[in-house]
Amino acid sequence: MQKITNNTHEILDHLIALTGERDLASLERLLARSLSEFLGNDVAKDVVKIFHVRNLKDQIFTTMQSKRSIEGEDIPPAYKDALTYCFISGDDHLYIDPDNNEVALYPLHNSQHEVMAVIALHTLIKDPDIKKVIRQVIRVYQNYTSLIRDNEHDTLTGLLNRKTFEYRMQKMLTVMHKTKQRRDDQLNSAYFLAVFDIDRFKRINDEYGHLIGDEVLLTFSQLMKRSFREKDMLFRYGGEEFITVFECAQAQDIDTVLERFRKMVETHQFPTVNNITVSMGYTQVQPYDMTLQVVGRADQALYHAKENGRNQIQEYEKLLKAGILHEAKKENELELF
């Protein structure tokens, strides 16, 4: 069944599909699907899994399969030990499950040779040529995703950059729009976009220099990564301005999430400058929005926060309802003279 000579075109088709995708989460699902099909398995059986680590010390992992992402999957202790070994060592490993089945584990590295994930193949592979091809496909995948990560991320902070923000937002809005158009489908979550601006950052640069300013930006971005969830999209929008896109099960959750971060920044001891504060403006993302409209609303709320004391959070919709802000004219509305 596993004859490499018969699968050359299939392998190339999978590589073409992989290199035609930019979204990393979609790429992982595509990799899992491609390997399942290449190995001659039904994709529905989920013989290929990709593990991410949430907490290595406590051995908490999330699982990506060809069709979905799973949190809190019940993983046997010995399996967790094998995954931990791969994340720490960066080496391939063979795990034998309780039913005496082999599970081949392959770490996925980034350009800095850090282990970003571990791919698990729950199927018996005897042919050494097949094993070699799998490693080669993984190598191509690693090289391609490294290029994407380098292109998508801000050099200083490691957060997603502005170019990626525009791409991710457009993709998210397209999905929301299509879901809204289907009568039988409903959006199960509320989406919010928040703009963060470090208060009086120019003064930091003027008094301490740009090197210290960069250190503050780096520390601030690290607090963002620590405070927010893995699925929250974190962007450096430009200078001292950051954007985060949140998916919340309940609309009121956003206030709790942002206030927790505001307090974290306020109480953190930053290098050299000690304490700083952050102002935030946010708005709910609607299915028929355009990216500029969403950012514009959040920016208005942020401006109000900056003009009224800083170190606070303002919501565009609440300010609009209170008559403090007025709805901006939409781009497709013409003004006649």
C-alpha cells in the first residue's frame, strides 16, 4: 500500500496545497490532512495529531487534528512524558501506547530551532522510504512556516505585524459575513478589537532614549502574551500602539479581560522607567464591517480615554449610546455638495 513510486504526484499536490496557504492554524490542519491521506488513512480517523504545549511543567497540551482543535484531551501520563521529551530535546521519539501500538513523534521547529509543536502519527509505518518522505515533508513545512513567521511578525516584539493584521482581519470578516448570510448558521461568539496605547511613551524616549523605549515595548508585548490566551490575536500596529482581537463566549467577558491587563501593566516594574500605564479603546466587530471601520471606532474610544485622564478603558458603543461620540459616516455613503 505504501509504495513511494506511486505517490510522487500525490506528494507534490500536497506540497503545492501547503505552500498556497498563509494562515498557520490552517496550515497545521492541512499538514495533518496531507499526511493522513499520504499514509492511506481515512482523515476522519484522526491518525495524525499536532500537539502544542500550554504549560510544559504541568504537561498541559492542546491538540490540533485535521478538522478541529481540542483542549483538555485526556492524554495518558506516559504519552505526556513522551511529548515532554520531544519539546525539551527537539528529537524524534517513538511512543508505545497501552495497546502496544506505535506512535511516531516528530518535533516541528522554527527558524531559531525552537520546538513549536510535536506531530504524532498514530499508524504503523514499516517502509523506511515512507519514513524518509515524511521527514522531508516536515522539513519543507518547517522551512515554509519559518518564512511565514518571519514575514508576519514584528522584529522587536515578536507580535504579529500590521501587514498580518490586515490579512487576518479581512479573513475573519469574510468568514463572519458568510456565516451571517447562511440562515441556519449563527455566530456563537462575540468578537472585539481593542487598541492599546502606552501613555506618555514619547516622554520615555525623550528622557531615557530609544534603547530603553524599545525595552519597554518588548516588556509590554511580553505582558500581552502572558495575560491573553493563545487564540487571541496580538499585533504591534505601529510605534507604541498595539491591537488585539478577542473572541469571547459572552460579550461582558471583554471588560474583565482588558481590566486585568490594565492592572497588570500599572503594577509591573518596567526596566529603568519603573511604572507605566496604558490606555485602551475597544469596539465589537460586526459581520458587515470593514477593517478600517473597526479600527476607526476603537481609535475614537482610545482617543477619548487619552483625553480624559489616560490609564483607562473605553468602549466605543457605550460612548456612542451616551452621546459622547457620534457615528462616523460610512465609506460608501456619498456627501453631496
